[in-house]
Amino acid sequence: MKSKKKVIIFLLSFIFGSVVVFKFKPLLKEEAMHVQDLTKMEIRSHRKTNAEGNSRPISLPTQHGESRYGDVVHGQDHIIIYNSVPKCGSRTFGDTSRKIFNNRSIKYNRYSLRNENRPKREKRRSIGEIRRLIKGVKRPAYVQGHGFFLPFHHQLHNPQPVYINFIRDPVSRMVSAFYFNRFGDGFLERGMLSEKRNNMSIEECILDGHNECTNAGMYPQIFCGFNPRCGKNTTWALEQAKSNIDKYYTFIGITEEYEASLRVLEHLMPDIYNGTTELYLSFLNEETSRVHSTKTKNKQPLSQELNDTVTKLFAVDYELYNYIYDKHRKLKARFGID
């Protein structure tokens, strides 16, 4: 009897449930469609907001996906990172930047990528030290020093750091470094080499294959970064360097075209560097300016034969140099700079 009663209760429950579902099904369907429509509206709104928030001037075409290179950067509340290449005009640019900041009352906090309190061979900071340094800087900040590229897109809040640099014809840079290490310039005295190295001619240095004069791959390694492969696989380092330049850098000037490079920078960072070119030109007219005192002493040009020899050795550096120079040329054309 109890079993029969349970069956009857089950059947009545089933019938009642079916009626409820049937009655409210249109309402449930309508509610689901309403939620779906709201979701679509939110997605469209989110996409629109992102598009407006991320809108930037069209970057230079690149083979490595999205690029920041050549984007105009507005405002002054930035972290500028200049991991300078040795003997490419970094002291001149640092002095010019400091002066333009003062002239325009921009209170930039200055930091060094190197630890100047350490002995010469230990000044380079580790990855961990650089990360802690950059994460702890106070905006607006200007960070300069010889060192490898290191990205900070995951460690820092927006706006992301603005990476800049200068690069020079590879052979010209090597020759300048060779004589600078022996004779210094009007500002820095050298003489820290052994007597044998100090008396070695640049011809001997090249023909005997000394690392100082034949170390190919320096440019790719600097822009490639700290990955161990950057110093072991030149082909991989070159492609990674190009990718980093496209993805992270805003500007890389050409030392041989310093004035034109500064004019390009004024267009790319107008709220910070407007007036930099005229300031630099005024330095050139001052005999006591560091623009003159940082020129390497006793530098002699290479013979055509030696120049050709080293140019072949530095083929990978020239590939990256030409890659950057092509971007420089396009930016000059965009801004109408000779």
C-alpha cells in the first residue's frame, strides 16, 4: 500500500514540475537571451574602451609583430631607460638631457644602470639588481648606463618604460674604443692597460685577432639581453635583438647623424625633449663644452684594407646597424628631416 502511495506522489510531482517548466520556459529563454545580449554589449564596450585606451600613432612596419618603435610618447611621467652602447655619444646625450630637464623645469630622478661605487670590472649590475633598481625608481625617472637590454613589461604598472639608445657604425665605434682605452679624451684619462697592450698598434690588434678589435656580435648581444643564448648563438641573438627593438624601443639614434637623430627624438617625445637640438648645437659653439672634451684623443683612421677586413668580421653587427638605420631613415622621412 505504501509503495502504491509513493508511485502516486511521484507521478503528481512530475506532472506539476512539467507544468511549471512549460509555463516559465519562455521567461527563462527570454532571461537567457537578455543576459547574452548584456554580455555582448559589455564585450563590445570593453573592446571599444581598450581600443581608445591603447590608441597610438601608427608604428613603423615590422616583421616581429606589434611595435612601439616610432610611436609618439606624450607626457613627462615616464621611466626613460637608456642602456647605452659604449662610444656612441652617451655622455653627450646624458649631459644634454640633464640640461634640457633643468631648462624645462622637469624634475627627473636620475639613476645609473651601473654601480659606480664598485671597481671597474664589477660595475655592471646583475639582473636582480637592475630589476630592483627599476622597480624602485621614482617617476619621472631617467636611467642610463652601459648594459644589456632587460624588459620590464610584467614588473611595472603603466605607462611602460620608454627605451631609447644610440648606435654607431661598428668599425668607427671599434676604432674610437681602441684609442680611448689608450689615450682617453679631454675629460677622462686612461692608461689602465698593460704596457704590451698599450703599445700595440691597431693594425696588430686587428691582424693578430685580438678580441678588442675583432669581437663581432656586440650589437646583437646588447639588444638581445641577458638570455644565455644571446652570447652563444649569434643568429638567434640577432633575430631576438631585432624583435626587442621592434617591441620595446621607441627611438634609437645614429651617432653619425646626431643632430638629425635629436630632431627625430623631439618629434617622438615632444613634452620632454623639445628644444634639445638647439641646446646641443649651442654646446658645439662652446669650446669648453663636454661635447668637445669627450672626443677621443689621438684617433687615427684605418687604411682601406684594414677597414675592409674588419667590416667583413663585423657582418652581424652591420646587419643590426643597417636594420636600425633603416628605421632612422623612415622616421626622418616621416617628420621631414634632412
